[in-house]
Amino acid sequence: MAKVIGLRIRTLRLSRNLSQAELAAMTNVSLSSIKRLEATGQGTLQLLASVAVALNAADGLESLFVQPVQTIAQAEAVANMATRQRARKASLKRAGAG
């Protein structure tokens, strides 16, 4: 999957007629980071987000970072909601135990 992402980034960059060096300058990252991202799909989440924004391809990423709140009541409910701190171990029930 990572290589597919790298290939898509390369395709988007070329469709916008940008060189790797230009994309690196737009995103304020090193040229080697752009090359590695395109070749292997490996990089940081920050790099991926920066490149997506620079290529106007961040629409799909927005749902990961922005959680829209429609009303004040909903915002308060989200803020007051108890969040789980850790997972519980699954209990093993034995057959015939009771």
C-alpha cells in the first residue's frame, strides 16, 4: 500500500508539472524526503500531510484531523464524554462453569 501511495503522489506531482525539488521547496522538506516518499511511500505523517496540501489533495485527509461539531451542546457532550484509557482483557468463560 505504501508504494501505491508513493506512486499516486508522483503522478499528482507530475500532473501539476512540478519537479521534486519544487515540491520539496513548497513543503519545506528535504529533496531526499520527497524522493523517498515517492519511491517507497515511507515518510512521516507530517510529510504526507504537507505534500497532500501542496498538491491540493488533502480532501481525503481532512476527515482524519477535523471532527466537525454542529452545536454547542454536541461540543459539550464530546468534552464530557469519558474516554477509555486502556482496553480490558477478554474474559474467558469456561463451558459448564456457572
